[in-house]
Amino acid sequence: MSRLVRIFLLSFTLLFPALCSRASHIFGGELLYTHLSGSLYRVSLTLYGDCQADYSLFNQLYSARPRLEVWDGNVLVRDSFVLKLNPGSGIEVSPVCPGQLSNTFCNGGTLPGVKQFVYSDTISLHPSFRWKFIFKGVLGDGYNAGRSDNITNINSPTIMQIEASLDNQAGENSSPIYSTIPTPYYCINILQQYNHGATDADGDSLAFSLVPALNGSSGMNVTYIYPRTATAPLGTAAGGFLFNSVNGQMTFTPNLVQDALVVNRVSEYRNGVLIGTTEREMAFIVQNNCDGIPPVANVSSITGGILTPGNVINICVGQPNVDFTITLDNPDGDVTDITPVNVPSTATLMVSYNHTAAPVVNFSWATGGLAVGHYTFYLNIKNNHCPLVNTQTVAYTINVAYPPTMQVKQTSVTNCIHPAGIDYTINYGFAPRNIIVMESGSVVKTIIDNTAGDTVVVKDSLPPGNYTVIVRSDMLCVDSASFTISDSGSLPVSPVTVSYCRGDGSLPIVIVPIMPGATINWFNTDSTPLPGAPVVNTSSENVFSWYFIEDYRVCSSGPVPVTATVHRLPHAVLLNLPQTICYGDAIYLQATGGTQYTWEPVSDVKHDTGGYYIEVLTPVTVVVHATDEFGCKDTTSVTFSDIQDCCRFSYPNAFTPNNDGNNDGFRIVTWGNMRDYSLTIFNRWGQPVFFTADPKKAWDGTFHGEPCDIGTYYYYLKAECLTGPKEWHKGDVILIR
């Protein structure tokens, strides 16, 4: 961390609203270490056992001898550092009211029961900046700390692995202490809070994060089930999960029954250097058979600071006082006790109406002399519900920040037609930052920046003018800067290319000014000024060149080339020739000479997948307009006037369906277009073997896909031509193979 962070206390939020059952013998645990003297350290592993588990498995926690690996960088110093059960371990920490302690699973009852087991031993560690302690789930005697099969956010339960690291190169260090006991029962669709309550006796700065769980068998990250991740491990509604890295506060509203694996890491920094990490792993059990709703603490009436998520109250150095009130929403109306922890010695915190359903906390602190850093205190909130109590430890952090400083940089010119780009680089302060832009004493705009971090860049754009910009995080967290934006740059005008067609007439070139009021001056290519826009002579094919200069305000385009080309006209050719046609023929129209074609008469020309066509019923003249890629056009036409009735039929008497391409099918040969047509073919027993209403479709000598026998077949034709004549005909045909 870049600045000293003073931690008075961190908390772990425990909510026990559900009367629920489990079958896993370990809920989770944490790995910590304490400096004793000289090079001697005590390493401790704490495991939380589920009293409802199988008795033989649960009982192993009393005789377990957990084994750790101890590494110095890449060197394995101890491959089996064995920890021993501390005297007095195995105490019950079940989330029940005192009168129900005898009714937990630990005592033969039916209420959730949890016991805490602490294992430790001492080890001598020489100075090194890369000590690492790894618990890979080995408990001794063939037992492992296996994760529950009921976990819902990873692909397989695997073996538990947690780690701790230590840098004692420059001096001794003890890891933070987790001051709360995680008995992780939560309730669906109810706001919950969690915090492991890390406190550091050395006064080191602490940072908090959610990290991937590790597989003790492989040392690799477990695989989370989408959309769950290490940093979003719980199923919640959209926006229903928040984690604060300043004080470790996790706030969430679960919307699914689930057993979610969650791993928290606490990182220690001394003078900005990382000197240690510790981890706690827990399975969060979310049930839907809830008994009691936990109270919710709300911060209100803040003066001197700005509240941001995670109960962080932000102030700037020199802010004289911070005051706020904390009240409770207590849906069940249970008697509630609030115990403040680690309140700064110079601050005043008073709890009114304690041990009632509605206690009120008033906090006041003279903060004018505080250095930059995080100052955290906690409220232990115990709602005396029965049989399961609701206990929360909620963190409140006073974040003292340097006041903001701001630099303004123009990142682009106006080119006299658009706003200039502006960057506001803001150092320090805190989110949300209000950026107020003013011109001539009036507010032009207000930008709200919620970006976290000590340095942020906010982008803006403004037209020419004289401005003052103010950045404000709070009343005392203010900086300002004045600046001027002037028009500059060149007008962004692109070269112009104009196309004409031969015979268009004499046309002036038209250029639309880039802005109203801009002036345009024309020149020949030898820089001779022209009185106005040049006129293009289109009587013959040619290419002409000029340039113009456009001016607007203080900006100029410079010489802008203009090229005008007079193109030849396309030569349209209709590929359809005048011919004798049958009444009702569909003639597909084809032309060349252009890239696009339009046809007339529009009402008669149709289109399908084969292209444009016309059905000829009366004499007609078809006109095509061909347009080339330059927009130049030519027109030609063709007339169809020789239209015959064409109602004739011819009847073949044999066919050879052997797929040789010759006479492979039998059909009636027709001249003319049919209004009605049906052909049925029968075998010698009178069974229909083929039917068609399409005069162009032939019989291939099969029936239901099977070849028919050779021999004589009989057919019946019924047809009517478009011109009116009808045809009824019976005949026979020989199938030859």
C-alpha cells in the first residue's frame, strides 16, 4: 500500500438466522503465525468442525496432526512441519443463544453445532523475504481436510489448501489476528455481512482481497462454475454483492440456496512493502428455512465526511471534525447489544438505548491533526434471538486522504468547428469527485467521477472560451484551475472528386462550406485566382483540375485539390432479339453495357431467382436503361410483336431410361403455354405409376423409386392451352431397357 494505514480493529460479520443442517465435518479454517522472540515463531492452524458430521470423521479432529510445508522461496525447508492440538481446543462456538447450547448437534440436539480446533508449534526462521507456509489438507493417519461434496460453486470438492507468507528480512513480524469466529450460516434473500476481523498488533497497513481456492492435491486453482468466480463466489441478484478492499467488509444478498466456497486473503504492508499474507477459507451455507432476520446498521447524519460503500467515511487532511449516527433496522424487534471495539482514543462514541430493540450510536472525532491513512473501528452487534442468535461485527473506516490536486491539459485542437479535447488529471482526494466547469461565473457542466485510486484522468471536451474548473471531494477537499481554449488548427476538408457524363451540359462545381459563414476561393492549378466556382464543359470526355481554399474564423483548409472527370456514355445492348414467340411465353431479359439496369414497362416486368422477365400476351416493347459505375446512362429497346397461338402436341411411343442422356424420360411434347395440364401413366393392370401437372416434367420409368418392368404402359392426357384449345388423348408407350 502506498500510504500508512492505521488499523484499530477489523471485523468479521456473522449472521445465524437459519435453522439448518450440514454433513461436512470441516467448515473451513485459517493459517496464522506469531513472532515469539529472536528467530522463533509460532505457526497456528485453526479448523472449524461441523458437529453434525459423521462421528468417526469429526472425532479425528481431536487426534489430528496437521502437516505443513515450509518454503524459503523455491527451497523446501520442511516437508512435514507437524502441528499439535492446543490445550483446551475443541471448544464449542455454536451460533445459539445460551439457553439452547445443550440442544446443538455438539450435545446430541438438532441445532447447528460448531467446534473450534487450534493446532500449532514453534519453528525457527532465519531472515528471508520469501517464507511461505502451506497447509495441503494433510491431517495425519491417512486423513485429509477434504472439502464438502455439497459445495455448489466449484466443479469438484478437492482437498483444502491454504497458505501464509512472511518477510522477516528487515525485522520480525506477526500476522494479523482474526478476531471473529466464522460460523457461516446465512439466509436467502436477506441482506448479510461478513468480515473476518483482522487486527494487527504491529500497526502494519492491511489490504483485503478475495482469492481463488487451491486444490491441495495439485496446488492449482480450483475451477469455479460459471458465473461464479473467486471474486464473485456467491449467487446473488445483480448488484447484490459488494466487497471492500479497505476493511474487508463483504455485503451480499444471496438469492439461491447454496454452499459457496469463499477464500479471503489479508496482506500486510510496512512502509509500502508487502511483508506477509494470511488466508481464511470458509464454506458459506445459504438456507431457506430461516428463523430470525438480522438487524441492519445504517449510517446517517454525517457531517465533515462523505460515506462510500463498505462503511468508509472519507475526509481530507485538515478536516476539523467528523460526526455521524448509526441506527438499526431491527425487523424482529429482538433485544440488541452493541459493543464498540478499537474506537480511537481521542474519539467519542456513545451507545444510547443499549440492550433494547433500537440502540443508537453517536460517533464524534476531532480529526484536524490526523495523518493520511485508514482508521477503522468496529461494532459488535448481537441480536439476542433464540434459538439462533444473530451476531455481526461491522467495520467503520475513517479514510483520511490528501486533498485533490488537478492539472488541465488540452489534448486536441478545435479546427474551428468542434470542441477541444480536455484531460483533467486529478491526484488524491477520494470518490466521488465533483468536477465543476464554469465560464463567466456560470456553471457550464458538472461531472461526477466515481473512479477509485489516487490518480484519475477524466476526459472532457469544450468549445473556445475562458474557463475555471473546480474539483471537490468534500468542502475542504477542493482544488481549481483556470484555462483558455482558443480556436486553432486547420479546417479538415478532404480532396474533392466529381464525375460527369458527356452531354450533361455546362455545370458549375458545387462545394458546400464546412460551416455556415465559411468562405471559398478558387484557383487554377497554376495558382491563378478564379472569380468563382469553375464550370465544367461536358461536350467531350476530359479531366479537369483546380483547387480551392476554405477559410473559417482563424482556420484555413490550405489548398484542396478538385478533380472533375467527364466520362463517356455507356453503350446499352439488349441480348434479347425480336423473334416469333408463343402466346404466354416468359422471356428472361438480358443486357450489357452497364452496372445497373432498370426495365420498362414497370408494370409488366417481373423478377424471380432467374432474373427479370416478361410474360408476352400482346405485342410489347421492352425498354432498358443501363447505368455505369459513374452514373452515366444509355437506353435501348426491343419489340415482341410476332405472337403465335402455339397449341400443338406430339406423342412419343417409346423411351429408354438407362441414364445415357438420350431419351431417358417420357413426356408429351408441347408447343405453347398451358392453362391446365395433367398426365397420368398406368401399368398394364391399370395401376397409376406416374402423375404430373407440369408439362416439362418427364417420367423416368420408376415407381416409388424402383425401376419399372419393361413393356407397354398407358397414359391419359388432359390439357388446355392459354389460347383456349383443349386436348384429351389416350395412348401407350413402350419402356425399353
